[in-house]
Amino acid sequence: MIPESRVKGLQPDDSARFVFPDGTVVESDTFRGIVRLGDLEPVTAEITALGTEFIVGIRILSRYEVILDHGRRVIVSP
């Protein structure tokens, strides 16, 4: 997900329904785009504009090895 302010004026490609852990259901616009994580090869993805923070979903993360090093750093490799 990306902040809604980043997509103002763009036409969405689709919409999606999200169900959050607390049971809240939200409908949001989606866009086709490219995700780049550091120096790793870019991948195409469905991008959702919802909220104010950048969030990487499991469909992107499942392409990589992700190591969470005791709250000090995140290591992402192909």
C-alpha cells in the first residue's frame, strides 16, 4: 500500500476489498505498478492506495528471503 496522497489525479486500474484483523472492511483503488526494494530487481505488482504509510505485502515478500535481525535491521535478498 502507498499513501493516498501519492496517487491523487491518477486513474485506478481496479479496486479491491480488504478485511482487517479487527473485522473492518475497506474498499480501495488499486494500480498496476513496479516495486523496487533497494538494489534488487524490480517486480510488477498490484499497488493499493490506503492510509498514510508504505506497506509491502506478502505477495512481494514471498519472492525474497527476508531476515528480521532482532529489531536492528531488515535484510532482504533474492
